[in-house]
Amino acid sequence: MEKKDLKPAGVFRYFEEICQVPRPSKHEEKIVAFLKDFGLKHGLETKVDDAGNVLIRKPATSGMESRKTVVLQSHVDMVCEKNNDVTHDFMNDPIETYIDGEWLRARGTTLGADNGIGVATELAILTDDTLEHGPIECLFTIDEETGLTGAFALQEGFFSGDILLNLDSEDEGELFIGCAGGVDTVAEFSYREVDVPQGYFCCRVQVKGLKGGHSGGDIHLGHANANKLLTRFLTQCADKYDLYLCQIDGGNLRNAIPREAHALIALPEADKHALRTDLNIFAAEVQDEYHVTDPDMELTLESEPFQPRAIDRDTTQRLLQALYACPHGVYAMSQDIPGLVETSTNLASVKMRPGNVIRIETSQRSSTASAKQDIARMVRTVFRMAGATVTFGEGYPGWKPNTHSEILEVATESYRRLFGTEAKVKAIHAGLECGLFLDKYPALDMLSFGPTLQGVHSPDERMLIPSVQRFWDHLVDILKHTPVKK
């Protein structure tokens, strides 16, 4: 199969075009300009708000003017993750895609199908004159992945639709009618620099090869967290040896389970061989623990030039204790919806900042507002006990399911008629912008769905090609059967 043969042709053509436009979160200027030019080029009413959100309107087809207005919504930014051995500038380089069997993938980077496939689908809808539909408003929001700032900044009246179809879900055949809310918890340690004694050797301990994944959608899979594994080994070493921690770095984005982490440490020269033995034993143990979820896990130890300065011993101890004690993963399952994660937390990143600061970013999610607050306060308590300064982000609301939704009835009947089977109606543990839309447009009838994606927020991200056609057929049929205005 070649890319030119992919179906639906319009969707994949626009997706390939989008892959040529850099669009990291908080740097969406190029894709916003692309969308603005697109709307003007096709003679469609187009507007951009102060935040950078774009709205493009398409009138109803003949005879469909009385149907309710549908807002099709996707976010334009993408998570920018790559393998360490890949050279890629997300600010300038295009995403290089390739076909792997039935999957579309990217070479060593995130694919950006989250949510580029939603954007591409909207562009295909806007330019396909063979479709039957009522009035359509295509909403493209910015910065969903690192703060939902586009949705937060959306002003009442920017769109006027009655129904909103969010195209940012990742399992074809599943219709989502609710999502978790979330909040970020950030801890910072201040440290002093101290001298590393002479006669010590320095080495780099690294954890890599983990699957990672989306900290909401994949948290139930039990993938290993590189920050937790690195801390586990460092704590073991600190208990046994006269260890100095010179550098530590792990993870990147708050909404990605960390795949890689490393530390530079210094130990007495006499302990070099014992440390190597310890790492080999530790690696064998954790590889056995995670042989199903993370079969490509690697733990390495490499010699480094002597590091004369390190983090002071007191801060090192408090930092490692806090990271070891900090919870990560699923905390509670839903009591209302079988199989749904209710509450979780992600130990996302550990970074050394200018000014002798170590910054730890975590994110908490829950479909229950009080449980979200509880798990965030639990994480805060761990770091406060270790002497860190802790702050909460603004957070975002969840989306309470509406099982009596009119558009849900249309979508489920459509799926049954098209494919001869029932769509699964679910809520999702990942965050969606729908909760914020509902705050400003409380009468909105909403639904979220999309094609099948796996490994999102990691270089393993891939999109199941046949699922895109089914997603397209379903969306087109929903638009054809949109309810009439009352």
C-alpha cells in the first residue's frame, strides 16, 4: 500500500499537508496561518480570536438549512516527543510518515494524529461538495496538550452551534460522552552546590526503551515510569554507597508517561565494580517485573568525565525520598462505569533549572472533582514533607456524561445501520476540551469520537488506517441525519 492509495483520500491528503506544518503546543502560529489561508482560499467565512483559535463556517447544503448547526472541533497542536537517537527540530521540520502494514507511523517521533487527524477530517468536510449536511462550524483550538489555553480563552459567542462533535478520541467504534478533569501539581527543591571529593568516579545511569504513552488514556496499562525506576535504583545506591548526585533529568511533558530518565552520580572509585553488579541485578529484576508491558526496557551504566560539583547531600536525600514516595499510576477505578479509571496521577518530569532549582511536574486526573482534589493534595503532602515548595495549576473541569443526549441517539443508530453492530458508549479518563466548552455553552449537546490511535504522546504513536474510513463514514452519516431545529 502506498500513501497515495489511502482512503478516504481527502482526509489523508490533508493529514499529509498538516504534517508539513510545525505545530508544537504554544507555537501554533504556522498552523493557524495555514488554516486562515485555507478558509479564505475556499471562500469560507473564517475568523481567528485573540488566542489563536480558528473558526471556519460552511453553509448547509440545499434542503438541509433547517437542521441544527454542528460544531466540528479538533485541536491543532501536537505532543512533540522523539527518541534520543533521532535528530528532529519540531519547530521547523516536517513529520515524516510511513506505512507499516495497516498502520500509519512517524520515523522516530510522535505522529501528530492526536489531533491532526481531526483537523484533516474537518478540512475534508469543508471541501467536499458531495456531502449532505446542515450548517457546519469547524472549530480549531490551540494548546490543548499543555494547558487547554485555547479552550480556556474561548469567548462566548465565538461559535453558535447547537451540537459539538469533538474529533479527539482514539478508539473507532467508541462514542465518548464524558471525560476526567485534571490539575497539575508542581514541586520545586532549592539546592546548594558542593564539591565532589577527589578519588571518586562519575557515571551516567540511564533508563530507556519504555513504552510511555498518554498519562490519561494509557495509565491503566501499567507501563513503567522511567522517573520511578531511576529513583528506585538511586535510592538503593544512596543507602549503600557514599553517593553524590550531580545531575538528574527524566520525562518531558505532564501528559506523557516518562519513557526515559538519567542521572549523573559520583561514588568512591573502590565501589565501581560493585555498582555495575548492582545495576545488572536491578535491571534483571525490573525487566522481569515489566516483561509484558515494557519488553524493550534498558538500564545502562556509562563512565563520565569527573564532575567536580554536585547537589548537596541533604537535598539529594529529600529529593530521592519524595520521588520514591510520590504515587504514580491508577489510584481508583470508577464505581459507576465498569473498567473506567476514576482517579490517577502521573510523575511526569524531573528537571534541573537555572538558579539551583529542581522542578518536578506531576498531573492528576479524576472524573470526580473531590477525588481530583484529594489525589493532588496527597502529592502535595509528599513533597511538602520533603521540604519542597508546591503549587497547583489552574486545572480543568470534567465533562459529566449525558446518557439522554439527542446526538448520541443519532450516532448510535447511525453506527448500527452502517456497520451492523453496536457502538460502545463510554467515558474517557483522558482530558478533553468538552468540559470547558460546557462551562461557556451549557446547552451544548456533545459527543467525542475518532479513528483508532495507539501509543499517543510517544514515538510509538500510530494510526490504524482502515479505522479512518469507518470514522469518516460514520461522521458523514451523522451530519446527514442531524436533528431538525425545534
